[in-house]
Amino acid sequence: MSVAVMCMTAVAQAQPLQTTDARGLPTLAPLVNEVTPAVVNISVVTRAPMESNPLFRDPFFRRFFGVPEQQQQQREQSAGSGVIVDATRGYVLTNNHVIKDAERAIVTLKDRRQFAAKLVGTDPGTDIAVLQIEASGLSALRIGDSDNMQVGDHVLAIGNPFGIGQTVTSGIVSALGRSGLSVEGYEDFIQTDASINPGNSGGALVNLRGELVGINTAIIGPSGGNVGIGFAVPSNMARAIMNQIIRHGEVRRGRLGIEMADLTQELSKKLGVNTLDGAIIAVVQAGSPAEKSGIREGDVVTALNGRPIRNAAELRARLGLTPIGEEVEMRLLRGNAARMVRTRIAAPDVSTGEGQAIAQLPGMRVIEIQRGSPLFQRLQGGGLVVSAVDPNSVAWVAGFRPGDIIYSVNRRRMQTAAELQNALRGAQSYAVGLLRGDFNLTITLR
């Protein structure tokens, strides 16, 4: 039986917005009173190496001078926000970066009750995480349809900026479909000028019907504060990720066998299409579901499952949310001739086996891709398949999953386990480039 999240909530029936108070003055107070009990504060305790003289990290120095081992680590507490989306089961949506490396997470409700939270699962690619608390008398937000949002719609941002306590700000939707903020994610952000600051991460972006339309995630601000450019993960994306996390404990992304690019004016003219909206199919991999369904290089995808596609990032994000085995319908333009194609998302085409352990990433094993393998040709130079990752291990928490294909560390090509070990040895931070299904991701380690 499939599992889907039904938002059973104490605010199940939104009341019409009261726009004026008893004195006839405009107010959003009735709406704010309705939705804010569902927005929570999240306090996270992690362990991090002390930023001290490098000598104190040397075991011989510590032993010689009698420095206790426990002084090598310190507790850090950070604050973020979250949104209760299921009052019966206690599910809370937040950002992955809020709870990453958490040793313990505490959820504080608006009525000041506190509960230890269980981590259900995370998805670094969309920066979404799901927590669960055991509590009664919860209020939850109904999840709205973010595809219905338009630029100019009024929204509220609710969260815990700078840890000062729950705060509500208002603004409008400034733009839709924003991408390009990082190299590792599935991006289709809602942009808003409602004030979002550090600590708002994981909080709610709410429309004037009191529905959750986004999870506040990022800001652009030279000083680290709000300058009127904030971003939220659309609620439809967050809901799809949450359902997979609850069902599987993770997001399982499949393979269609395509690479895509934005449609430019020059390409549009060359291909003979009369639109700049859509994503051009740049590569169709041999033997892939895309090739078998008749998709060709140069086709322009204008809609997926009946919903318009504006650019390659949007197509990439939506395909990345589609479960393995599910059929998708794509509307294509080939020249000016429109056609419909149905195809099914396949499991990643990877090898399986025991593999070699990676000392710097405990819990993970990899298999080297051999010359002559279709994967070697696809990567144009080989790489390593992650054959196994132990749940809750260092590698798992970092975001690695079985089936990932590692091809670079800090932009240096990796082909063997020895090369991977050497690249990870001694560096202060690493950017690991990998392929998951059809999509490139970067996992950053510190």
C-alpha cells in the first residue's frame, strides 16, 4: 500500500481572510493567528572540531602535554524553523541544512512546548528534510498548489530569524522558477521580497488562503541579512520529496536517459520552433527509456504531465521528483510539429557487488567502472559506482546513496578507489561530483 501524506490539521478549513478589524483598518491578524501555531523553532546540537591551534589536533602533542581528548570537540547550537504538515503523525518539514550533522534536534512550538525530534530522512538535492515529533494538540498547515502561484501574489514568510523568536513578514512573489543558486540541487525556487533572514530556513511561505506554498530556504544578501531577495522550495516539490522520504526513508531517483539544455533564441531559430519556453534534448543515451520511447536529440520538451516547462532546470527538477517505475507524459516540439510521448522512469543502470571501502567515508563501498562498460563510455572516462552505503553512517549522513556514480573530487577526475582515497586524504574540504540517475550533483564535505 502506497503511503501519501494527508495533512490532517486543526486548521483544515481555512476561513475567508478578514481584511479589516473592528475599526475598519486593514489587517492580516486573523490569517496570522490561524497559521502561526503550525510553524516551529528547531534547535540543533552538533559536534564540530574545535577551531584551535593545529598542534592541538595532533595526537602526539595532546598526549605529551596531557590535553584531554574531549576538548577536541565542542557542542554547537543552531536555530532554524520548520512547518508541521501532519498534526496526527507529527511530521515537520524543514531544510536539510538546518539539521545536517545534528546529534540532537529539539522542536519548540508556539505555545512553548518542546519535543525531541526523530529524523525521518533528508534530501540534500532539494534541501528538504522531514522530522517527526510525538505530541498531541498540534496544528498543521494545509499544503497548497505552488503551481498556481503567480508573480505579484501576496505571501507571508514565517520563521525564527536570528533566533529571536517567531516572526511574520509580508511581501509578494517576485519571480518563479529561479535556479542556478548552487551546483548540486534540483532548483525551481519561488523568489519573494518578504523578509527572510538567517534562522528563517525551513519556515513557511504562506498564501492569503493560509496554505503552505513554499519552504523558505535561501537568501541573497551581501551582509548575510535580508535585502529583499529570498527563495523558497515550492510546496509541490517539498510534498513530493516528503512522500518519498516517508515511504522509503530517502528519495529514489531514476533514469530517463537524457541530457537537457535551455532553449535560446539562436537554437530556437535553428530548430525551427516558434517558442523560447521549454528544454531542448541535447543527448539521448543509447538503450535508454528515452530512446525506446522515440525521443530524439533536438526535441523541445514544452510540458511534463500536462504542466508547462519553462526551462531545463524546471524539467530537471520535475523529473528528479518522479519515482522509479512511474510513467510520464511529455509534450514535444520537433520543428513546429507537436507530439506526445509516454515513457517510464527506470532504475539507475549501475553495477552491483561488494566493492571497496573508503576509509575517509566510513560506511561506503565503491566499485571501479571498467573500460568497455556502457557507463565508462557514458562518463567519457570512467568513475566509481557507490555499491553500498550503511544507513546512518558518515557517508549516508553526508548524502551518498547506493547507485551514485562518483566522477570527480574538487574538479579532479576520479577513476579508481586509490585515486578517491588519495583525493580525500588530508584536504580541509572536498566537493565530490557525482551522477545520480540522469542528474549531476555535488556533495560538499568539510
